Amino acid sequence: MDSSSLLPPAPEIPSAFTASFKSWWHVGEKQAAISEERLLRRLPFFNSSSSDSPVVATSTRVDLLSPKQYLNTLSMVSTSPSPGAPPPAVMLHGYGAGLGFFFRNFAPLAQWAGRHGSAVYALDWLGMGRSARVPFTVKAKRDDVSARVHEAESFFIDSLEEWRAKMGLDSMTLIGHSLGAYFSVVYALRHPERVNKLILLSPAGVPRGPNFSDPSRELTDHGDGQEEESASATVTRPRELSSVERATRRRISTIRDEQKENKKQESRTRRLFTYLWEEGWSPFQVVRLTLFWGPMLIGKYSARRFSGLTDEDTRDMHDYIMNITLAKGSGEYCISHLLEPGAHARLPIVDRIDALKIPVTFVYGDHDWMDPVGGQQSVERLRQAGNGQGRMYIVNNAGHHVYLDNTRAVNELLIKELERPTSMSYPHKIEL
């Protein structure tokens, strides 16, 4: 019997609100595990005992040093490990998300691991996803910005380092999205000997000053970064679905112009979310406290945000998001310590990144709401510091969740970057 048949049947695909409201009363750790496993069961080698499979994927809790602290981990390990294999890749999700968001990227990355005798891991940050929801506190004074940021970052960075040691990994390639990309850079700065290269997908906290994003976009973002169109509107998408292009200053300028226009049209709801965030709240806390509006917000988000997925994928993502969103608040409260009003970093990555001596790749969607100028400036800072291994790409027909919006293009790019040599080079001109 296929072990997937042991899972409770997934709910039918009703309206987003109906699905949200029904799921509201059944959330919990058991249901969260079931919803995550539905996504992972798409991998033919998940919990497989077949000797023919080049990779085996398993889901476990990795205990940390402190009592009751653990990180939820997906391991995709080659069944024929090679002594000369490249360092494993570790996938790190964004704010308030979970490893399940990468479900459409796992298969090709696992194939890479199988070919090279390596491994790919994905984990939930401490206090997010299905990892331990431990209390999050910052003891530094409010006006001591450096101490506040360092303490908030350490909550995540220290647990990642404990996880690495527990897993016995000497070096890793970190693939981070949004806030996970921000933390990936910070980890590399604190533990440079443990990071082989960085691949940053729509990274948060990079530029100085406003980046034309706002906290509420995590709950109101559209799949392609565009506002809703009327039924009669014609949407022109001239570029190939799978296209990825090197970033140019002209393309970056076009993306910024779109971001500025979207910012002007910001709704009252978004401004309210921004205000609450600045006061130490999170959009997920708001959802938990709104008994009737909460299900509708999550239902509308999943239906709109994942409109490019199949009905089955959308349904399973919705159920997964519902369960991790309604879990006890924890790591999400870091955000007001890391970001200033307007959602730009208190200690921007662009001012710190030049200490890195490894390959760093920035990836943005052409309808992203993270400011790509931060990536452009970071590549230049790396070059000026003697590190010519910085690159930047624009993925067409993609928004902030670039890895889901244009999966094929991003998967091809990830493999390309994983296989890129790490030798230092010193080009005369910036390579974007």
C-alpha cells in the first residue's frame, strides 16, 4: 500500500473563505504535520526505501542544545555519497513562511544532490514553520539599535549554527528567500568558514533607506507582483516564461518605477498593517486575533497569491499556510527590531556585505517588491572589496516569491549557481 494513502484525505477545493473557516477549527501540530507531508509527498523519493532511488528524503526534528528547542528539517541525501561532493545546499524560507513553500524546487535540487553525491536540506527557522515556537524576547534598550539588531539576529543565527554542528556539516551553500536571505548573509558574516556560497532570492533588508516594500505585503502580495486587474483588462507578457536575464541598470530602473507607483496606491489596510508592525505586532498576530476576518484574509491570500498553481497545489498550500500561521507566535516578533518604519533594515546588508569573500548571487522578480538597487549596490561593494564573484539576475514574470512564480526558470538558475566554480576573480567592470 502506498504510504501516502494513510494520510487523511485533503479537503475539497471550495471557496478560499470556506476552506479557511473550516480549517480554522482544526489547526494544531498534528494537522500542521499532515499539511506539510501532503506537499512533500509529491517527491517520489520521500520516505522511500527503494534501493533504486539516487536520493532519500526524510522529515525530522533536529534537537538543539536548549531544552524544547528544535528545528523542523527536510533532508534529501544521496544514496551514493561522494568524498569529493560539493557542499550541501540548505534552503531557508522567508518571514512567517516554512520549508513547504519550496515544494516545487525540491525535486530538481535533489537530482543535483544525487548526481554529485551530495545533499540538500530545508529547515524551518526557530520560532517559525513547524520548528519550536519558543518565546522571542530582546533585552537590549530600544535606542541601542546595534544591540537590538544583533540580539534579534542571534535568535536565528545561533540556532542555525547549532543545527549545522548537530548535522555534522563542515560547509554549506545557503539558498535564502526574503528574510531568510537576510539571515543567510548575517550567518555568513559571523561564520565565514562555514559558507561555500550564497544564493539570495528576493532578499530583504539589503538597501539603505526605503525599499518600497511594506510588512503587509506578506499577506497582500499578488503572485506576479501586480495589483488585481479588471475582468476586461488585457495583460501583456511579452517575455518567455522561463527567461532569466542578467540585471542591467535600465531593468532595475523599470522595476523601481513600478514599485513607486504601487506604493502610491497603497490601501488603508496595508497602512494599518504597517502601523501595527512598527508597534511590535506582526500581520500573523492580527490574523490570529480576528476570529472571522482571519480565515478570510488567509483564504484570499492563498487564492490570489498562488493563482498560478494547480487547484490541488493551491489547496494544499492554503492548508499548510493556515496551520503555520495560526501556530503560537514566536520568531515573527523579530521584525520590528530588524526593520525601521517603512520596512527597511536598521543595519542594511549593503553596508556589511563587502566582508564576504565567497560567491554571492542576487535574484529578483521583474515584479518584485524588494528594491533591486540593493542587490546592484551590493555587487558593486563586493567588487570594490576585491570579490568579483557577485552576480545579479532578474527573473521575468515573477514577483516576491520568485521561486514559485517562475519555478522552472529559478530551478535552472539554482542548479547553474550551485555548479558555478568558487575561485576568486577580479573583473575590471562590475558583473551584474
